[in-house]
Amino acid sequence: MDAPRAPLTQVERKLWHYLIDFLAEHTFQPSVREIGRHFRIPSTKTVADLLRSLETKGYIRRAPGRSRGVFIEGFAGGAGTQPVPVVRPGPNRVPIIEEHLTLDRTLLPGEDAYLIRASVEDAPAHAIREGDLLLVHPGARAHDDLPVVARVGGAVLVRAILRRGTTLILRAPRAGVDDIEVGPGDDFEVFGPLCGVFRVTAPQADDEPE
């Protein structure tokens, strides 16, 4: 599955974070000229091209003809945060974005990071439970013996990996579970290294209002 958003250049990343922080502080977006002054960009066309790139990569939407018509996809937080898409695998490995969660920017490995839900509960060695949101960094290399998020058939799971030529071994996460061996032609994909786990717990029966 491809990442739901393409990674940003260094300049694009600074602009995206500036738009988020400006909106959080002022409740409206900066104009093209204000962006140019902040980054010392004399050309409004250069600013417009940067905004167009952010839009093409799926980070913002723009309203034609409006100076401040920039909308940040999924944003619902304050300064220093970042909207992160929650995705599920779609047909032909195209991700489907279900919603966005706004997270502290310091918790994230990159702007192209996303969350995907674990569909099985069989990796206690990695503290993963069914339904946990797994933070994936699709742009990073998956190193041997470190946990990755992968899909095998219809299951999204966490495994340490080991490469053997064209074969990939997904290491058993606990006793009594076999390694999974996959290779060319098998229905699997490695999304990227596991960078974090977010658990949303349901309220206990005693906590429910009467």
C-alpha cells in the first residue's frame, strides 16, 4: 500500500507547519503576501507554486480566488500539532483515509506518517492488541529484527522481519505461533517500520451513565 500522502520537501514542510501554527494562533490563514514576507520570498508566484504542491500532495485544499482560502486537511488542533490520516487498505493497494487524528508534531517520524488499525491480537512481545492504531513511517527502511507493520492477506499485523534473498520472514511474536514466510506472488505488503502505538479504550460498564 502506498502512503496516503507524498513526503514534503524541506521548504514545503516548513510552509505546512507555518500554516498550521498560524491558523491555531489567528483562527484564519495567512495571505499569499504574508507567507512571502514570513519566508522572505519576493515572488507571489513562488508562494502560489508551493501552495499548489501542498494541495497536489494532499495536505491542503484551496478555494479559488480567495486570498486566505487555504484549508488544512484533517486539522483540528493547536500550534505544534499535525493532522495524521487513519487509513485502511483499499483495492489495488490504494489506501482509504477514514479520518484524521491531530497529534503532537514531536511524536511523529515524518509528515507522511499515517495510522492503521491492527486487525489481530497476537503480538504481545510488541504490546500490540487488536484495534490498536499503529503509527507507520512509510518513507523509512525496515531493518531486520525490528518490528514492521505488514498486511498478510486481510490481516494487518506487527512482526519483526528477516530477509533471505527474495523471501521475507515475518518472525513469530510469541511461543506457539509460527513464522510467516512470504515472497514474490504472495498476497502481502510491508507498510513500514512501527513507530508508535495508540490505544483507544472503550469505557467500562461501570463508567457508563445510568
